[in-house]
Amino acid sequence: MEKIMSALAESNRLNIIELLRDGPLTVGEVAEQLQLRQPQVSKHLRVLSDAGLVEVEPIANRRIYKLRPQPLMKLDAWLESYRHVWEERFDRLDDYLVKLQEKEEEE
């Protein structure tokens, strides 16, 4: 989990993940869309690959990158364990806002 979160913490890598959500891309296509140099993109893709977030398919001299859903599903499952905390806090906030509204209506 730490590798995944560390890989996604860098904004360019997160942008690459966003691009790949729409489908596989070559290094050159990613570089063009993000207006980065190809060596930079290659380094970011290597980090994403090491974290298991992307996989590469070599075709001739091109490298096609695509998302791997399993690590993202693992991240979602981890976040799920915190959702009940958020929901509880939102419920308390909702109760508080209702009380404030009732108080205003009484005045």
C-alpha cells in the first residue's frame, strides 16, 4: 500500500494515471498530452510500474502502458475502512445543522 500511495503522491504520476484511465497510451502520447519530456515520463512510468499501477506491452520499438485495476481496488478497499468514520462525522454535522436551523426558526 505504501508503494502505491507514494507513487500517486507525485502530481505528474497522478496525471498519468488519469490519462491512462481512458485507455492505453505510448510514452510519447503521455509526454505530448502532459507537455513533459519523454525521459521524464519514462521515469514516472517506471515508478508507477514498480508500484504495480501500470503494465507495459512492448510492440516493436514502442511501449504501450495501461492501468492495472488490482492496486486501485486495493486502495479503494483500504479507503473503505475509513468511510464509516466520515459518515459518522457527516451525520453529526447534519444533526448540528438541523439544531441550528431549528434555533433560528424559533427566534
